[in-house]
Amino acid sequence: MRLFVLLVSLLLSVGLVGAAPAKSSPAKSAPAKPAQSRPAPAKPNNSKAKSKTDAQINEQKNALKKLESDLAKKRQELAMLETEERGVLNTISLLDQNLNQTRTYLHELAKSEKMLELAISQLSADIDSLDHKIEDRKAVMRKRIRTLYVNGRSSEAKVLYSLLTQEGNPERQVYWVHHILNQDRDEIDYLQVLIQERDEKKQQEQSHLADLKTLQSKKAVEEKGLVSQMSGQEKMLKSLKQDQNMQRRALQEFEQNQKTMLALIKKLEERRKKEIEEARKAEAARKAREKAAKDKKGKTPPPPPKVTKPKVTVAESVKGPKCTPLEGDIISQYGLQEHPVLHIMTRNLGVEIRGKRGASVRAAAAGTVVMVSEIDGRGPSVIIEHEGGTYSVYGHLKTIRVQEGKEVRNCEEIGIVGDVASLNGIKLYFQVSEGTQTIDPLQWLKTK
């Protein structure tokens, strides 16, 4: 009777049974079946799937937090520019960056929303399945209690006595005795596991529903803000077209950025020539010392190992394989062109290639990274020096993956395309100079 009381108290605690059924005649009740006729229930195990889904949702949450932080910084920069009335190009650039980041943020919010909806749907299906399993176990346990209440454990006692007295395999006898004695405890344990799992999934479902509500609220705010930002950018560009003073300021800023770029290339070329001259003088001094030593001792010292130096000629720069730094449409050509945003005639020192978010930028040819810096009008940029004094420039990078002094191979990844300091979205600024003279990068790429 002790086991019967335990079963009833446990089942009452989880609300699985009501009052005990009326006691009926033993003759009208079926005798308890041997425990071995009922297989042991398998315990649920979906922890791997759960942990994978949780990990994906947490990873997405972290990505959203980073985007929110970046977006807040950019909006703060834009607010400061507007109050200080800084450069026209900087303002347009930041407006465009904010628009792009807002679109990215909305895309990630939608991705998170879909992920949470799928997780909630799966949890709902899991909870329904667990509810059915719990109801099945309830029915089994009610039947068991009724049988114990009517017959007691006389039938199991007979089975146990038979197992212990008959001849046979002792190990098998011990196994079945243990199995019969523990069947009710196993059923209770399994039921508790199911209930605990159902409760955990319910908590997860409530948590995901709260997160989903928050995401949907943020998404609605950002969608409304995106419309406002697009309207603000449109007004800015319209003012630029109509206001001659603003147009003149924009052109001056553009030309100043061009001069800054040319000055950087000139500085790098002067440094290269200085290094070549210093190497020539060092070689001449070495030869002079050798001659003096020979005249003094009357014999020639053993010559040091020869160092082969590359020829310093511009012609060498156009030899060898070339690699297109980024796959995409050319949105701005080299030379005299109408600016796609400012709609004024400008002389472009390079070309602009439309990029996709996350696309890799590659070195157009083998060389040495001579500068990694933020350049006015070009944003985070990399300059590579190739053989013979040719320089290639890569601007508007979101991420830079090389350092100054690093040797890079042809087509080696040097960064990720971005929209920093861009006036019209994600793109790569690509420029090539032979010495201090800029050339058409697209024609240079075709040269073998």
C-alpha cells in the first residue's frame, strides 16, 4: 500500500487525478499483468537541437547589438555635422551611410524576426507533442492506480515468488525482479521529465514571444525612420542642385580631396626615389671602400655575395598578371565625367566599382602595402606599390586586412568593401598611378 499512496500523492501534486475511484469487487477487475509485458518508456532527448537554435538566436542578438551601436555612432556624427554646418560632401556621405546601415539593420531585424517565429512555431509543436505524451502517461498511471487500489500487489507478488523459486538463468531472474519492483518509479520519473521539459519549453516560448514583440516594435520605428531619412537625403540633394553656393562648396571639397590624393602619391614616390638614391650611394661607398682596401694591402678581398636588384623602370609596372579588385558594375569612369551625385563635371583620378555587402577586395597585382590610412573623400584606404613605381589605391573599405610593409600576392584579399566616405552606397574607389601620373585603371588591368 505504501507504493500506492506514493503514486496517488505524486499524481495529485501535478493534477493528474481527482478523487480515488470507488472500490469494486476483485472478481470484476482484471488481474494486474506482469510488469515485463510493458516496455520501459524512452526518455526524450532533443537538447542538441535546442542548443543549436539557442546559439543561432544568441548570435543574431549579438549581431543586432553591434549594428545598433554602429548606427547610434553614425547618427551622432551626422547630428554633429548638421549643427556645425561642416562640409557638403561629408554630410551627404554620412546621410548615405546612415541610410545603408538602417537598411542593413532592418534586414537583420527581419532575419531575427523570422528566426524567432520559426523557433516559436517549433516550440509550440514540441509543447503540443509533450502535452499528448503527458496525457498518455496520465492514462497509464490512472489505470495503474486503479489496478493497485482494486487488487493490491498480490499479482506482482505471485510473479516475483514464481521468478525467485523456479529454476532458470539467475541473472535473468534478477533482472526481471528488479524491473518489476521499479516499474512504477520509472513511470513517475518519466512523467516528471516530460512535465519539466514542457515547463522549460513554455518559458522559452514566453521569452521568445517577448523578444519578438520588442523586435517588431524596433522594426516599425526603423521603417518609419528610413522614410524620414530618405526624405532628408532627397531634400539635401535637391538643395545641392538648386543652390549654386552649395554646389561651389561641394566642388571645392571634391577638388581638395583630389589634391590630397595626388599629394599622398607624390610623397610615396619621393620616398621611393630617396630610398633608391640612398641604396645607390651605399653601393658606391662600398665599392670605394673595397678599392681603398685593395690599394692599401695590394690584394683584393673576397667579394661579398651579390644582391640582384629589380630594375627601376615604369615599364616594368605593366608586366605580369592583373586581377580585377572587385566584381561589380563600373559606376564612375576615369577622366572627365559628370559626378553621379553632384551632377557637376569633375575629373576623376580613378574609377568606382559598385560593391555588394561583405564582398572581398583583392590586390590588383603583387606588391608591397605602403600605406593604410583614412584618406579625405576616400575613407579607410590601402595603397600598394608595385614593381617599377606603380601605385594602386583602394578606397571606401569597411574592413582592412593588411598592414603597412606587408608583401601581397596577385589577387590576395586586402579588405572588405564598404560605404565609408561614399556619396552613393557601397563601392570601391580604385586608382592607379605610374609614378605621380594617374592612368586609366581599367586599361592598366588589361595590360599584360
